[in-house]
Amino acid sequence: MTDISLSSAVRSNLLSLQNTANLLGKTQERLSTGLKVNSALDDPTAFFTASSLNSRAGDLNRLLDSVGNAVQTVKAADDGISAITKLVENAQATARQALQKPAGSTTPTTLSGSVTIADDVAAVATGTVSGLAGTETLASLGFADSDEVTIEVGGVTTTFAVGTAATDTVNTLITALDGNANASVALSGGAIVATAGNNTDSITFGEGGAGTNLASIGFTTTAVGPTNTQVAGFTGTLSIQVNSDTAETIDLSGIDTRADLATALGALSGVTASITSNVVTITAASEDDSITIAVGDEVGLTNGTTDSPFDTDRQALETEFNNLRTQIDQLASDASYNGVNLLNGDSLSVIFNEDGSSSLSVTGVTFNSSGLGVSSAATDSFQTNANIESSLTQLDTAISSLRQQGSTFGSNLSVVEVRQDFTKNLINTLETGAANLTLADSNQEGANMLALQTRQQLSTVALTLANQADQAVLRLF
């Protein structure tokens, strides 16, 4: 490249023009970016300080999202408590309304009447042969070895097999037969007597082996049954009606024994009937059934209609109470936000600064009906005032718990919202501080641009004049 010689004036003006161009470039960059510090070369201290401030502001800005979610989570729980409180108050109103209704009964209608009926007499089988001695051998009565005598009472059979007839005695036979669980066998007045253990079983003797010797001890194979006590004096009918069902009638004139009366009463529908000693008891199947008795005086029952004090209004309010309890459970499970439910045992941790050293823990609760201690009303429990008052006590405790927890959540919400506002303001402060270090003054930079453009024009003119002066000198030579 050929060296070009420039005069001092041209070189001076050219250098000035280059400097002006550099300044114009910087000014244009500041105006286009809005920053007076665009890199560490511009101002290392300001650049890195602003970068640090902006980084922290960015970290806090990202935390704001989780803080905002925390605010909504606590609000959801607070809204849930408010709604559950209203449901509990409705349950209180329902229980108090039930208290204003007539008290009911949780037991069915029961009627009792006294009738004189002697107990049936247990079966007694007495041998027709008398004068027997306990020491008398069975051989003397005609028994042979291996002959058998059986006794059956109530499905239990006991068998005596003669071992040696010459040595086995009447006492040996009696001892063996007395082993039957449903009867007792003894020698009484010289005769063998068997007595059933209750008043319903019959007694049957049997024999086996080579001989036919049952008659020799005074028995046959014919069953001997209990002696039923006769019922005298029944002449009319007994009519029993449950609610508005068809009345059922028992013909008392056809009743001869206690067993007959028990069977007739047991065949009635809609009631349970029994005879204990001399008392006839009739009980309705349900607590809200009424019983109408007609011509019942012969068995001691009072004629007329009897109804247990069961209140259907209380029953309906009991159902409504349990429905409200179910709604409390459903509402508590729905009070979640972003997968966190502070009313269903979940907890929440809110971080407020970039290194996690500042945070708030929000402890959740279980505020379904069980967690609040509100028990379900058992069937027909609202028929008694004591049960309703017990439910009201539980509801009062639940209201107190809800209000206390509502206050706690409200305090937590206030803290989170204050920290949210503080973080927003801090982010603004950090970004403003960074901007103060790096932002360009557009007015100042505009003025600089205008001044530099003017300087550039003047430098161009000066350079032209310097060139013209050099040319004039050259012409002189």
C-alpha cells in the first residue's frame, strides 16, 4: 500500500472527525437500547451491580407465583370454613326444631295381659309292676344276658345292655337309664318311675335281645307324654289389628291348652306374641306401629288402640340432620386449591425469599363431620330429647372450633398477603435501583447526538478547508 502523506491540519481534523464518529456511535447505541451501560466495558461497577439487583428481582418474581398460589389456597380453606359454619348452623336449627316436636319413643308398642294358665306337667312314666327291690337280680325277672332296655326322651336315647343277668340288679338297670340327659329314673314305692326333665318331651321305653322282658318291670313301648293343663272359661274371640291392616281373629273357644294359645298367638302377623307364666305379651314389629285389641279381656288385654309415642316429624328432621352432616363431609373434601386441601389434613409451606430462610408454615386441619366431632344421628335417636341435646352440644363445639380455625387462617392469610405486597414493592425497588445505574437519559443523549452531529459537520468543513489549503500551497510550487 502506498503511503499517503497528510498535513498536520488534515490529520488533526481527521482525528477529530473519527472521535466524533465514535461518540455518535455510543450515543446512538444508548438511544436505541435505552441504556447508558450496555456491557461491563461501559462501567464495570454499575453493570455488575445492576446485574445482581436484576437477578434478585427475578428470583423474587418467580417466588411471587408460589406466594400467589398460597394466598388462594388459604382463601379456599377460609371460604370452606365459612360454608361449613353455615351448614353446622343449619344442623343446629334442625336439631332445635326437632326439640320443639313432641318427644317420641324408640321402642315398639308392647301390651301385656294376665291370664290364669297353669304350667303343663312334665311326662311321668310309672311302671305297673310294684314290689320291686333294688337288689333283685334281672335273671329273677326273666332277663337273659345281652337283653336290652332303652329309654328315649326329647331325641336322646339311653340303652342298657344286660351283662350278666344273674348278677345285674334292678339298681344296675335304673342307674344306667338314669344317665339319660333329658330324664331322671328312680325306684319309688317299689316301682320304677321315669320323669321327663321338662314339660314338652314324651318318654318312650324299648326292648331288645332274645327276651321280651320290658313288661316284667312294668312298661310298654307306648310313649307317655306331658300332661297339658286345660284352659277353661274361654268363650269368645280375640281380635288384633296392626295399624290399618286387616284384623286377625283367634277363636278362644277352641283353645284348650297353654300350647294351643301359644301357637295361636305365634301365628299372628305384624306382632310378636308370647306367654310367660301367666302373662300374655304382644309387641309391635316397629316403633311406629299401633295395635288395636278387641275382645281381649279374656286374656287380660285392654280393648282399644294403643300407639307408641313415635313422632314422624322428628324422624324427618333426623334424616335432614344426617343429610347436612353428609354435606359437611363433601364440602370439606372440595375445599382444595392446586391439590392442597387445608381442611382435609394437608399443610402448606410458603417461602418468601430467594434462599428460603424466610417462610411461613400453615398447618391444616381435618374438618369433616368426624373431625369436628359431629356424630351421625342413629336411627330413631331424635325421638328422645337427650339425644338431640347431645347432638347440639357437639354442634356447639364444632362452631367454636370453626371460628377459632377461621381466625387462624385469617391471620395466616394476612401474613401471606402482606409478604406478597412487600415482595412486589421490593422487586420494584431492586429493578429501579438497577435502572438508575444503567438507564440512559434520553434527553441528554438526544442533546449529545445533536451536538455531535453539529461537531461532525463542522469537522467535515474544517477537513475540507484544510485540504483546500494544502492544494493552494501545492499550486505555488
